[in-house]
Amino acid sequence: MTHYDLVINGAGMAGAVLALGLAGLRRPDGGRLNIALIEAASPGPDLHPGFDARSIALAWHSQTLLQQLDIWPALAPLATPITHIQVSDQGHFGRVEMSAEEYGVPALGQVIELHPTGRELHRRLAACEHITLYCPDRIIRFEQQLQQVNVELASGAAFSAGLLVAADGNRSLIGERLGMPRRRLDYGQSAIIANIATAEPHRGRAFERFTPEGPLALLPMSEGRSSLVWCVSPGRAEALMAMSEAAFLAALQRQFGYRLGKLERTGERHCYPLVLDEALRPWQHRVVLLGNAAHLLHPIAGQGFNLGLRDVATLTEHLARALTAGQDLGSHAVLSGYGRARLPDQAGMVGLTTALALLFSNDHPVLAAGRNLGLSAMAACSPLKSQLAWRAMGKR
């Protein structure tokens, strides 16, 4: 039976970045890790659900992590910098504005489009001789043993590994079969995702606007477009999805205003239900859950992938130290060390995004007054605003 150092189930953003990051590690003898990467979707990012028309906002710190993993140079040409952020509350006076120049950084973050990003990541995966890609294929059986994990695929391939990483999304097959306890919370919202063309150029500006229905964000993209994330009730989402392009843009204009002039066109609209779904202890004997398999967040503040990327970076760091020390990569010592290192950040970000989603998704007079006083205080107090800005940039 073929033996790999580790197996990664899922070649979306988290799984692909982890595989490429680990492929750069060396053992003390100079050898490389042997990595198996399993993906159920058909070959090529065009059909991969993780690399659709959506965009993600990379925090400034996330860009640094991708640079350390030697992945950012390939993605930089695909990114649009965020140089200015405006946070406002519809119908109220509270507003905060932040600029990259104010904090001495080239950009507060970067927006990358998943479709071209997936194409570039998969090109690099295919070119890496230390990564064996099983695609399209899926795990039908796995067994945790004392010294290894045995894996069997639908294609009939079978192999063993020292560590199994589940990067297969919030409905992780591996997490479900292991019965790992999870906490779930239905936010009672859906997110409408679309690309928007505006009369005025965005000039690197990002907007987060809170409405009684839920938060609405527009992020700068390539070709002058903006990426929309509009959170509304499921019933309202159904009505918006059924509208003509003109009616949809008119409804969006009423909520967003004319900060970018007239909203002129929209691309294909997608709709996703919003839930919190987190594994309470995302590791077990020779198995670790990563990215959305470990924690699916509300998109408010755009922190989901940034949190998953910090998982990837920390796991890579712990596995690199284990290699240097001659430790078993899937041992309890290595995985529990990784888990302890990540739990405070994971718990803090889950708590923060959930609190923001609940606070800024209603029009209760007391809550509205409180959050607007908070936004006004941040605008007037540089230390408070700096804390918000650096938190948004990923500095903990």
C-alpha cells in the first residue's frame, strides 16, 4: 500500500493553499513531503464549487501569510487593492472611514476573484511533483489506526498516511463520520452575491453598509467592477433573486445610495443561506479539520477565509517544527499543540462576527442608537479607530 506523509481531502482554497505551502517544506535530510490531494469535483477550477464567481477580501496580514508560503507572487497580479474603507449605517449618522495611507501600508487588504485564483492554484498543484492529485475522486472509507490512517477512494485507490486533513467544506464528510461535536446557529439570513458595474470608478474603495435587513458590502474588483455581498432575510432574498436586472439594481441603489454613482449592470446573482457552523474541537487522532470544515462564519467583515488561512499558516508552522524535531506529523503532541494555538483566535473571531451580525442586522431603536454612538466614537477617537483598522487587517 502506498504511504503518504499526509492526505488532504478537498482542493478548494484552504486545501490547495495548504498543499502548496507544505510542498515547500524539507525534512532534515533534505527530502520533501509526499502529499495526496483528493478532490471530488471534476478536473479544472471551472467546475469547482469553491472557485466560482465570488470574490474574497484578503486582510493585509493574510497577504503576508501567503507571501511566507511563497504563494502571493502568483496571486498578486489577480488582486485588487483596498485603499479605503467606509463603514456606515443606513438612516443614521454613524460613519467610520479608514485609508491605507493613514496606517502607513500600501493597502488595507486585497480582493481576489476566486475563478482566476483557482485556475492559478490548480496550475501550480499540477506542476508540483510532490503532490499526487486524485481528481475527480472521493473518500468512501477511512480508518484511524495507531500509527496511520488508511484511506480508500471511490476509484479503488487505497493508501495510508500519517495525517488526514479535512478541507472539504462545512459539510465535511470526515467530520460527520467521526461524529465531531459542532455548534450551529441559523442567522435567519441569506447572502446575495453578484458583481456590479458602477458609473463612478471605485478607486480602491470598499463599503460596508448596515441596513435593517442586514449588512451590505461592495468590494473593489478588477475592470472597475465591485463585488456585492448583500445579506437579507430568506424571503427578501427570494424576491430579489426573482427580480429583473433593472428592478434588482433599483432595490440595491435604494439601500446603498449613490456613493459610486448609478449602479449600471449586474452579473449573475448567487444566493447562499447564512449559518454559523463550527467544530468545537476540530482535531482528533491523526485527523484535523481546516477552513470551513472547522468553522463557517457570517460574511460580515469578510473574515472567513482570513481565519482559515491563519489555520493553514499555523498548521504549516507546527508541521515544519515537527519535521525538524523528527516527530510524527499526526501525533497527539503535534495536533493538540496546533489546536491549542488556534482555539483563541477561532473562538474570538466566531464571537466577534456573530455579535456584529446580530447587532447590525436589525433596526431596534436602542441597538441602533448604541451602534451609531459606537461608530461615531470610533470616528472621533484615533486609538479606537486604529484598533478597528488593525483588527480588520488581520493583526491580532
